[in-house]
Amino acid sequence: MTSMLRLQALALTLTIPRRLISPLRLATVAAPLARRLSAAASSSSPELPASETGLDSGLYFVATPIGNLEDITLRALRVLKCADVILSEDTRHSGKLLQHYNIKTPLLSFHKFNEREREPNILKRLHEGEAIALISDAGTPGISDPGMELARLCATEKIPVIPIPGPSAAIAALSASGLPTDEFTFVGFLPKHARSRKERLEISAREAATQIFYVPPHGIHQFLADAASSFGDSRSCVIAREITKLHEEFWRGTIDEANEAFATRQPKGEITVLIEGKLISVDEAPSEDFLEHELRELMTQGHPLSAAVKMVTEATSAKKKDVYALALRLFGR
């Protein structure tokens, strides 16, 4: 009985800013939530401690705001409040978010320097039936942030991994960029080594899809210089900065214009740079390097050789016999 009262109070005391939701809508959401939590408490199982708070056991990838705290979802708030523990990239940073929404769930640091050390104990707790939430400093966990390896380990051990969708700087920037959104490649942060960075940019420069990069503020000048070398000066780009924050900025122009505009600027905050894909004319014969790249991509995805040849031929002006000959040279029969 005490557990049920505690759970009902938990559902009804969820702190949500008035601007986010009307009283009528809050009542509509809170009532069924209280019922779900009460039902979960009445059927709780001793081996699943998380079920007592309305969550099934598993690892929850919870997206959090990238700037504006109002961008968190109701479902994310419930998961963070009901989880047994929250894995956080920076507990001091995440503590501000939890304090803002009056969430008392314990925090445990989980970042690139300690994730290997933490993983065995996390897996043990998950096998014991706990519900564990994973958050990054901002945005969606596992996207250029820790979490990918933990998700892989959970999948291998048949532990549920549950995404709680929400903010993502890459998707937010793409949606407002004005560049093509039907096909895009998320590259994230480039390698630090100059040669590796150039090789990655050369690959991106050959792709027809919009390219999305994360760039630290201190690296924007080097990035634009490298981009001009690989993509050329005339390729269109969008530089999105401080998305959802007070000083949000979307700069649009060519790479050449971007180099000029940012030459004397030292922007603050994480930056998302989007560069338009290569325009391939139906009359332009694609280079062998481009055809090889496309074939390797399709073969890596598991397509049979004949299917990969067909798709590349249909997407370009290349002759099927030439693409087939190249495929045989690269992969054999």
C-alpha cells in the first residue's frame, strides 16, 4: 500500500514548467500515468525491482536537451524519475537538469575514460532486473557520445535496450538547414590526425548525400580550410551554432564565404556543419574511385554483387559492363 501511494505521488509531482503543458493536458497525462504505475506496483516481482516504479528492466537510452531545458519529453522525465540509477557523462552537468525537474534518482558517472571499468557491474545490475537510464551531456546517447559499446554488450546478452527519443543536434540542424534531407551522412567529429581527417573528408566530398559534421569551436578554422581543400570553394554549407540556446545561429553560404566570414571570429559552443552533397550530372561519367566507393558501401551492407552492380548502374550514368568489370576486379565472383 505504501509503495502504491509513493508511486501515485511520484506520477503527480512530476515537475513540468507551465509553459510546456496546460493544466487540462497535464491532468490527461498524469491520470493514466498514475494508473500504469499503480498497476505495475500491484504486479511487481521481487526479481525486477524496476517494475515497482513502473519501468521494465533494461537499459534506457534517454535523449536530453541540447540547450533549452523545455525540450525534454514527458516520457524522458518519467524514465529518469523511475530508473534505479542514471548513467551520466558528467554528473555535475546532468545534476542541473535533474535538479530543475526535481528528480532524485542516483547518478553514476559513465564516460569514455571509465566505461570499460563500469560495464561489468552495469551488466550485472541489469541481469538482476534493474532499469538503468543512460544520458549524455546533451542530445541522444551513443551519437558521438559513450553508449555504443554498452548497447552492443546488452544486445549480445539479450538485455533490452530501449531508446527514449528526443533532441539531436544533427537532426535539428539538418531539418532547418535548407539542404537536401532525403539522404544524408552523419560523420560526427573528424579524426584529430591530419592525414586521417583529410581521408575522411575526401570520402565525404565524393558522396551525393548531405554531410553532417560536429566541430568543436576551437577547430572551426582548421575544419573550413580542410573542407575547402576537399570539397572545393563553391559547395554550399550551413554552420549551426548554439542550437536551441539564446544565441542560436544558422549561417548559410559557400565554403569559400564561410572561410571569409569566420576568419576573424572565434565562435563559442559546439558547432554542427552541414555540406551539400556532390551534384552528379546524368551526363557526367562517374570516376572509378566513386564507383568503387559505392560498390564497397553496398557490399558492406550485405547486398549480392549482382544487386550492387545493378543499383550503382541505375544511380549513375556508368555502363553496366564497366561497373560489373570493376566489381569482379574488386571482389571476384
